[in-house]
Amino acid sequence: MISTQDWADTQRLWDYHQMGHTPRPCSVAIGLGSHDLGVADAAVDLYKRGMAPLIMFTGATSPTTRERMPRGEAVHYRERAIELGVPASAVIVEPRARNTGENIRFSRDLLAEGGIEVSSVLLISKPYEERRAYATARKLWPEVEIVSASSPLTLQDYVDSIGDARMVIDMLVGALQRLLIYPEQGFMISQTVGPEVLASYARLCRGGFTSRLLRDAGGRILTSTN
């Protein structure tokens, strides 16, 4: 059972994970590959609103996307964008990245190789990955301005779209853990995490929403040393 307290804690994490940026025109829109085609839909919407002249989709496959997107996340995203009316000439595919860091690095390098000047990036992710994507991009691509974006969904809307509430909560908890431990590993910039968010995270961990948490060789959940 998912209790009322569990849902309140999940809402707090959901709100924290979103950056609250207002979309504005950028040099390029970069959609981060995942199981969620909503990222491609959000990129198309922003493109049609004139927020970027070019879309890059980045992502290979993962255990969660291999069956649904056998040609690779970025390729399926591109097909979705073209289906929704974006010209093929306005979509670039980066098909190798297997994590958020590679999404950023490989996209940055591919754009540079193509001679495309980038001063700002509209970075499009799943709603609960906005802050992680932002923190990663600020670490790996500090010279450009990052504007975070995602589909404008409520937590309940997102849960309904996925169809598995426990999995969504597990993903939010896992994303928060990475924000806590990845900065000291050099993967992203550090973000301030308030005590209420930390308390919600701890309660959800104790409640067993831990399937997406990183663990050490002994099976212990990884925590920050700070």
C-alpha cells in the first residue's frame, strides 16, 4: 500500500526535481533519451513554439527501453518528432549515449563537430529528471546557459501515464539519491537539498521505495559522505 504520507513525500520530491524554468528561445533543444516518449512530444511542442531552430535527440538503449525502442531511444524520438510534423532536417540524432553524462558530452561534441554554435541549450527530460539533467549539464558544459524543460504534467498525471505508481516513486527516490552522491564523484554540480526534502527521501527509503537506488558491492545503499 502507498500511504497518504508516502504520497506527500513523493509530491515534495516531485516539486524539488523540477527547476521551474520558463522556456525561452535557445540555440538548440536537446531531448534526453529514456522510456518516455513524452520527452519527444515536449521537444516538438517547444520547437513549434519557436523555442529552438534545431532538436537533438540523444540516447542508445537500456534494459528498460530495449524492447520498446529497439532502434535506440534517439532514433525513436526522431521518428516521433517527424510524425508530429517536425522537418527531418531540423532533427539530429546522437545514438550512443547510455547515461545522462554521456547524453551531455556526446551531444556537445557532435554539435561542435557539425560547426553549430551553441550559447544556450533547452534541455528536455522527464519531469522528475529536470534537476539531475541541469546539474549534469552545468558540470560538463559550463560555458552555455541551460534552460530546463519537460512535459507540463502533475505528479498524478505522470503516474497515470506510466501506469505504475510504485515504479514512479522508486524513480523519484533514485533520482534524489544521485543528486546527493554524484557531485562528490564529479558527475554534476552540487545542489542545495533542503531538510524537508531530505526527510521525505529518508521516509520513502525506509518505506521500501528503493529499487532504483545505487548500492555498493555489499548491497548497502550508497550515501553522500558530506
